[in-house]
Amino acid sequence: AMAIYVGMLRLARLCARSPGVLGTRAILAGCGQEARLQAVRPLSSREADTTIPLPIGGLSYVQGFTNNSLLHKTVGQCLEATVQRVPDKEALVVYQENIRLTFAQLKEEVDKAASGLLSLGLCKGDRLGMWGPNSYAWVLMQLATAQAGIILVSVNPAYQAMELEYALKKVGCKALAFPKQFKNQQYYQILKQICPELEKAEPGALNSQRLPDLTTVISVDDPLPGTLLLKEVVAAGGEEQHRARLQYSQQFLSCHDPINIQFTSGTTGRPKGATLSHYNIVNNSNLIGERIKLHLKTPEETRMVLPSPLYHCLGSVGGTMVSLMYGATLILSSPTFDGKKALEAISKERGSFLYGTPTMFVDILNQPDFSSYDISSIRGGVIAGASAPPELIRAMIDKLNMKELVVAYGTTENSPVTFLNFPEDTVEQKAESVGRVMPHTEAQIVNVKTGKLVELNTPGELWIRGYCVMLGYWGEPQKTEEIIGQDKWYRTGDIAMMDKQGFCKIVGRSKDMIIRGGENIYPAELEDFFHTHPQVQEVQVVGVKDYRMGEEICACIRLKKGEKTTEEEIKAFCKGKISHFKIPRYVVFVTNFPLTVSGKIQKFKLREQMEQHLNL
């Protein structure tokens, strides 16, 4: 059972507010602690009465509450509202770059960057790819593109040339921003493999054969041939005539416009661009914040430490957007995940809330000098991205003092969070479920064969409907129709069960996707890649259980007759061709695969055989 369980959650966020709460908040701005608590009392009793949605008629169907209206605002309007409310509150701390900005300062920079992007000839609806690890530039581009009506494309920083080319081409990126390099990932050199024209190009006027849409390449740090420097783009945006253009173009923005494309994939293995609107992510982040009660917290209690990547929905919505909606402080602890740096950020910055995937939390708890850090400021956190073993949840609540920890479930296609605990749920409820349905969201569990609702405590496929469902997969109407029916239900492909209190438990998945440390890996994509190896006859890729990563990749390879190779040679073949996290941990040479009567390979049997063979 554990093997199935260690596979499934997906993505999470943090943010909420409601018209009712706004009023309270404004009144309380100048009051003392006592007044603050009095004003809060009626709200908590109201919440206690109405926020527990229950399944109906003994069947696995539940509707989130709709007491508070959804917001019809763009990201830019939400940032403006927060600046009006708390201009001098610390908005962003980027540890490695020594950056600290208040909301008023952040908005000033975002406006200049947005107007700078428009001055380059980018227009509403154009796509800009952000490719790189967590940084100030990432957050700046995320908010500036939204402000200008440009669609941000979140590009995985580990992508190699082939993956990058596919993603940029798929959505027709007109601009791409990245750092020169990070560790051994040479971004500029990788792009040059696809666009050799870059080196001699006039900055902003690239004419590339393989990426015909890409004209504008922005370096976020070092001056590089053929690129514009982000600093200069922002500086240009400060000029009066460019500011005026931004104000003019903002009148044409709607909350239903697309704002973000995030790559995700099904069993087909080719990444698809899930397209989200302002409406999707503004409301998801708002409702996350409401559920974790951010609107009731003091400034000291809203210091959010984000060690997880911004190119995932957990980072960009749960991190950036939740903080922006609630006037919370977002602390980026390191460019890529680092457990030690996360603990340093908590202790030096008095972090009160920590995000992460199960793998990240395992690493943080297992730091050799864990006990030397002052983590007394921590109150809670969000764990998401993959299924968390119950013992990990208990260890986090206990050792990290996360009384208000919540487990989140969602998918990129759902903006992302659809199920989330209440902070006051019991340890047991957090360890054994992914919480209860979010407001303005419907969920049902369906028998895959009959399409009928299943009874409570019966496994079936989880379907979701509501404001949170994406606009669609970019440029792929047919794939969109396969996953979102005419009845607007989104089919998650995850196998779940619901109990009479509305708690949902993810028990497996109908897709064969592997989730390694919160990274989604698609066997079909890797299988296609291994078939390019001259000695490989047939290959199947499965996930095998792993305590730290949740799952690890195992490539089961049948070699061509008379061929011989080694595990090391196969891994060396992968280096520089596919992202490091997709390189299999295990390579096993086999002579045959378990088959069904009709000759289809039984992946679940293969997985069991491999776990036995590897003594896992």
C-alpha cells in the first residue's frame, strides 16, 4: 500500500481574503491588540459555523462554500490594493542577493519593469519565458508581465537544449529572460545551441531559424552578446513616455486574460502548456490565505519562507501570489532548494511559515546541525507536490513546531489548490488526508468504467469543477477537450477516496507519472529518449519507492541481441541531454517484461518486480 501511497499529491499555494475581512482589516489598522482580538471574534465563530462542507447523500460529491464572492481583479489591481493598505511592510527578501523591498518599493520596480517590457515592443498576449532558479528577477518578471498583460511562461531551470526548444516553440515565446549561468547550468550556452544567430544579433532583434518567434533575449545579470540587460530594460521603463504607455495599455486588461503558462504533462510524455488567467490564480491564492487565516495574523506571523521553485505553481501561486494578496513577507531562502539555507532563513529572518514538498521537509529535518537553529518563530506551513507519508507529517508538527501545518492537494491545471486542511484539523486528519475541498470548488469521485459517482470511502477518479480550472492547454484544443468535459469537469487522473466529513485521501493514480521530490516525470518522455540509444531494443521506465524522494526513476532496458553496456554508460548517455532530475537512479537490464493477455506491458507488476530486485 505504501508504494501506491508514496506517489500522488501535486501542488499547493497560500492566499486569501474576503470582502467581509477587508472591512475588519481596515478598521483594525491603527488599533491595539485587544481591539484586534475583539473584532476578530465574530469572524471566527462565523467561520466555524459555515466553512466545513460535507458530502451529500452518502456519495463522494462535495461543494465548497460560496459565502464570499470571487474576486474579479487582475494581479496588478491586487498589488495596488496591498500597496494602498501596507505600503511600508516588507514585501520581499531575497537572501542570496541581499535584497529587501517594501510593497511600495516593489510596486515601483514592477511598474518600471512592465513599462520597460512594453517599450521593447512586447504587447498584451505576447509570451515571455522566465528560465532560471529563484531570484529577485523571477519575482519581478512574474509581476511585471502580469502588469503589462504579457503571458509569463514558467520554464524549468534544469531544461537542456532539446527540452527548451520544444517548450519555447510550443507556445511561441517572443521573449526569454535568464541568468548567464547557475552552478554548471550554462543558460546562455544552451540557448546558443538552438540559436547560434544570438551572438551576432542586434539586442531585441534576434532572427532565429529554429525559434522564429523569439526576438527579445534578456540577461538578468551579465551583459552578453545579442541580449538586453534587465537593469537597462527597467531603467528605460522609468521614462515618462513609457509610463504613459503602461497606463494606457492597462485599461485593456481583463481578469479573464491568460497570465501564465506552466508546463505539465500526462502519460503522452510531451509537455503541455497549462494556461492560467488572473482570475484563476488571484482567487486560488486568496482562498488559500483565507483558509490558513492569514487575514487574522500579525505582521510577525506572516513571514513566509519559500525554498521551493517559482517555476512550479506552489512557488508562484502559493508563494508570490499569497504573499501579495495578504501583504505577507516573501523570503526566498536560496536559488535552488537547500535545507540548510531554509533553516538559516527561518532563524535569521524569524520565518513563521514554511513551504515545501515532502522531500524538502525530509532534508530540512535531517540536517546534521538541525538542533542548533532557532526555529521558535515557526507557526505553520504548507506541504504539497507529492503524497507525504503520515510519519513525516507527525515529525514536522512535532520537531518544527508547525501546529498550523496544512497539507495541500492540487494540480497545475487547477491553479493549483483544490483540497487543503484547516489549520485546526487534528494531527491524524493531516497525516491521513489532503484536507477538505476549497471554497467555490466542486469535487466528485467517479467510477472510471461506469462514469457514475462512487459511495463514500470507495476509490475512484477525482474530478474537479469551478473557477480554478485552467483556460486550457496552449494551442492544444483536442488535449484540452480530453481532460475537461463539456460539463466543465476536469479529470485529474488521480485515484482518491472521500469520507463522510469530506476529507479526501489520494490513494494512487491512473496515470503512470513518477513524482520524484515534487518533480513530475513522465515515463513516456524518457522511454522515447532511451530509444535513441543505439544499443537499446526496448525500455520501460517506472517509479520505485524511496524514503527521501518519494519515488526514484528506474529504467528497465532490454538490449538489442548481442549488445552489452553498463549502468554507468547509460547514465553518461543522459548527461547534458535531459534534465538532471530525469536521469534514472537505477538502470536494470532485463530480458522480458510482464504482459497482459492482450500483450500490453503491466507497469504495476514491473514496478513490484523492480522494488523486489532492488531490495527496496
